[in-house]
Amino acid sequence: MFDTKIAIVLRNNLTGWQKLNVTAFLMTGVAGGHPEIIGEPYKDRAGNLYNPLSIQPIIVLAADEATMPAIHRRVLERDVTASLFIEEMFATGHDAANRAVFAEFAPDDAKVVGIALRAEKKIVDKITKGATMQH
């Protein structure tokens, strides 16, 4: 049905709240970068309106600390724009602080805890190789 795939890859040693926090932040990046994935508002039988959601399924995967840098590298090699969350962002409290701490790192020393991307299915599968379904 879709030519593209949305995948979120989380480092497999995150706590429960960290997994949820990173997933939420990363998906806002995908939606912001691809507004066409957002559908129409939802409306219940009583006429109450709710926010629109993604028209496309989202897969959430897990990878170990050794695989995350490889996935990050593949994203960059294939020139796919992705959402990225690094470990140091857990200690910040707002967007400007997140961007400031993010700018202190390069791909070779970033402690990536989450990556989200949307691209052609085959490309996403190649980039996320080594990641498994999140439990």
C-alpha cells in the first residue's frame, strides 16, 4: 500500500520512560519533515474532534549499542534525513538546550539512543539491518 516505510530504532538498554520519550520526540521530527503523512482529524460519534494521526504504519525496532552507530552511519551514507536523539538530551529541558547539546557531537562520538526515518521501504530495510522488533 505504501512505497515508503517509517521506522524508529531505539537503543535496547533504555528504560521504559526513555523509550516512550524518545519515540514521541523522534516521531514529531518525522511528521514535521513529512507533513503529507498526517491524515484528517478524527471525529467520534458525539462530534468531538481529535488530532489527525499518521496515515502510515510506524515500526519500532531495537538495536544494541554496537548497532546504533552503524545505523546512524547508513542514514548519512544514503543521504536520508532522519530524526536523531542522543543520550545527552535526556539531561536537557527544552528545544534550545537539546539543539545546543546535540551540536557538541559528531557522528563518530554521538551516543545515539534513537533514530527515526521515512524513506523507500528497501532503503529503510537496508539502513535498519541488525535491528529487531521492539518488545
